[in-house]
Amino acid sequence: MYEHIAWTPCLAHTVNLMLKDIARRPEHGVMIKQCKRISNWLHNHGQLNTMMRDAIGGELVKWNATRFGTNYMFLESIYRKRDRFMQWMASTEFQHSKWANTEDGRFTHASFASMEWWDALKYIIDTVQPIYKFLRFADQDKKPNICEVVMAYQTMKQELRSFFGTNVSTLKEYIEVVDERLGDVFIGTYVGPAAVLNPRYAYTMDPTQQMFRGLKDTFQRMTDLQSAVQALQEFDVFRQKVGEYSSEMAMRMAMDPKTSPTSWWMMFGSSTPKLQYLAMRLVSQFVRARGVRFTGIHCTYK
């Protein structure tokens, strides 16, 4: 009955599952298990927890069994306090405490005293930074716009390539995880077509043939055949930057983050009315489930 409606999964939830898949990698699993052990020990004893908070100047982000974005925040919160943890482990206060000679105390001391351990932790955190930035984009207070997803995705992939450099095999494994999860977001949805109509994307990147085909199918789905044909004909004017689309003002405002894609089409799309109407319907859509937050310490429903 509503053939024009395309279901799009929550992007934040999809990226959260992506981090879950990456957490299964052996090097991630070992470090996560060690940090969970240390965190549990530090939080299961009231006096020890108080001593830790005094020593490091605050609390750690709590581990969460289902929010994998939060769990990498947990690892990062440990790393940020590295120097204070090392000083505390070497302090007379800790060395003379009843906790120092327990099995978990010796394990924690050995870990925090090892630069190799800290380097391994930093590597784990760094490998997911591009993906975690993508999660922050998906889970921002201003709901992420559907037409911005492809650009954020391409930025994430470029940052992964820069990080792994010549380590092509590991890069490939990460990209496979990313692409497998994002398949549900890109395939059969309006994400690709909306990106083609994002003015910022149009002035900086070249859409793929698959995205062009998706735009054609989307127009057919959203409107009648005659209007779809007219919109596709007008799309050539937009793609080739003819008329008002070639103006300096159009280009500058397309690149200005203060100008929303919907506002841009309202100001510069009047020469292509059918395209303008469909573009404004597409680029104004969002890709996050309403009121659901994933990156905070707790998942909240508004």
C-alpha cells in the first residue's frame, strides 16, 4: 500500500553491532578481557575503589555488556589515566595495602607497570577510532541526516586506510566487517540516492553507477512515471552544474555546514521543480531511531 516507504535500520545500532563484531577479534578479546578483570576488581571493593578515585582523580567509564561503543569508551578512560595509574601502582600507599598481594592486585600491577601493555591498549583503541567517530556521527544530538551517511562512511574508510597503511590484510578484515553490517543500511534504502542529492557530496565527490541506478529506482518508487522522468532529466542539469547550480553562491553554501541540504534545495532548486520537490523529501530524512542513544554510559529512551 505504501510502496514509496523504504525501511532503513537505525544507523547507531548498526555501528554498535559493527563494534561488537570487531570486539571478537583475538587481539581485542584479550585486551577487553584483561581490562574487564581489572575494572571488576577495582569496583568490587569499596575501599579500593575510593583509593583508586583519589589516585587517578575521578572514576572510570563503566563496562556495559551490550553497548559496544561505550565499551571502547571504557578502554579509553583507562588509557587516559595511564600516568596516574602507573604512579598509584608504584606508590607506598598501594604497595603497603592489603590489595597489593592479591592475585588480581599482582595482575593489575604487572599490567599497569608494562609499557608494552599500554601500547597494546592504545593500538586497540586507535584501530576503532574511525568507526567510533562514525558512531558519534550516527548518535549525535542533532539527528544524522540520511544524505550525509555516505560521506561519513567514506571518511571512516579513508581513516582506516591511513591508520593501517601497508597492513593490507588487516585493513581488508576491518572493511569486510564494516561493509557487511552497512549492507542493510545501503541496499534497498534511500541512503545512496539521498547522498547523490546532497549538494555537499555533489560538489566534492563522484557518485557510483550503483548510486545512479538507485536514484532512478527511488524516483520511480516515490512518484508517478511522468514525474520520475522529468526529475531524472532535471537531474542532469544539477549534475552538470548548469545555470544557478554553477553559481559561486550555490557552491559556497553547499560546502557551508550551517546550510542544511533541505535549505540549499529550497534556495537553489527552483529551476528544476520536480527534482527540487523529490530532493527535499529525500535529504530531510533521518537515520536514527527516535529517542535512542547508544554512546552514553546508559542507553536512554526519551
